[in-house]
Amino acid sequence: MIDLYYWPTPNGHKIMMFLEEAGLDYKIHPVNIGKGDQFKPEFLAFSPNNRMPAIIDRKPADGGKPVEIFESGAILIYLAEKTGKFMPPDLRKRFDVLQWLMWQMGGLGPMAGQNHHFKMYAPEKLPYAIDRYVNETNRLYGVLNKRLADRDYVAGEYSIADMASYPWIVPYERQGQKMEDFPHLKRWFEAIKAKPATVRAYARGPEINPTQGGINTEEQRKILFGQTASVVKA
């Protein structure tokens, strides 16, 4: 049994997609980031960066004590190794998947996240910041589009690299992007969107957060964007 600490965000969706694709048993523990659940001591005990998703594997492969993991990329690698799915054992193919996973973790996710912040949530609209992150998101879309020109998925076969990137492409309109500008990316996007496991994964979001709202209040802004070291002090 996997305990999944989750809220329906791009990083949360990554793990849900894997769990549904792999058919693993899991239990969702909602972490309402707009209310500050991520700062509760019991959550910080195994997710010290006060971010979700995080998992606790109650039945690890070695039969030992539960395994606690935070950071979505690390979770995907762990689950892939646990199940032997969505990451090939071949050395070269494995690192092809891993390098594109790191590309998402270090590039697409952070840049698209800043795009969202300055376009949608910043109290002051700063044209330089908006242009900077919209343009960088556009560049990264171009990188992915080129990569997909001669293959169905990012690393050839469907893998955790695709599961990591897809949720960050879903809000492409909010990111100021036009899918028609990226035909190979569009084909990839539609193929993943149509997967039954993807449909099931995304259906869990409204169950957990029926309002599916964004950051609407000043209190929510302070919780999400006003953090300092004080929130994680021992």
C-alpha cells in the first residue's frame, strides 16, 4: 500500500498518473496547500521541504520498514524501480529517461511555475518577469517538440519522463502557449491525454478539491508565497 500525500497540482498529478498506470494500491491523504497543511509537523516529519507530493510505501520491496520519499522526481524513480515499469533496465535507455526527467525537474517545471506565478498570482504585473518566463516556457516547449519529432514518447517508450512532463503542459493556455505551434508536442499530448490511466488520474483531482480553485485570497497568497525559514524551524 502506498500512502500518497497529494493535492491536484502538476507535481501531484505526476504521481497519480504512475500509480494508475502501474495499478498499485494507494490511499490518498489530501494536503490542502491553500490552507497550509504542508506546514503541519506530522507532514514535515517526512516531507521536510514542506511540499507535496510525498509518499510512504508501507510494503517496500525489501520487506523492511516503510520508505518515506518526498520530491516528485525521486518518487517516480522509486516507483519505477519498485515495479520494474516505465523505466527500462538497459543502461543507455535508462539514462535517456533519467536525463529527460531531470530536464523536467530542473527546467520545464520551475520555468512554467514562475510563468504561472508572474502571470496569474503576482500582485504587481511585471512585464519583464512575465515576458521572461513566457518566453522561456516557449523555448522549452520547442525543445520538447523537437525531441518528439521522430519518436512517440520522450525516451522512445512511455516512461516516467513523459509522466513528469505532461502535467506541466496541461495548462499551456495559461502559460501563454499555442499548441498549434508545436505539432509533435501536440500529438504526444493528445496521446497521453487519451490514456485511460491519465483520465482516471485526473478524475481524482475534483474528488479531492471540488472547487478546483486557484489562489484567490490574500491569506492563500501569504501561505504559498510568503514563506521564510520560520515555517520549517524545529
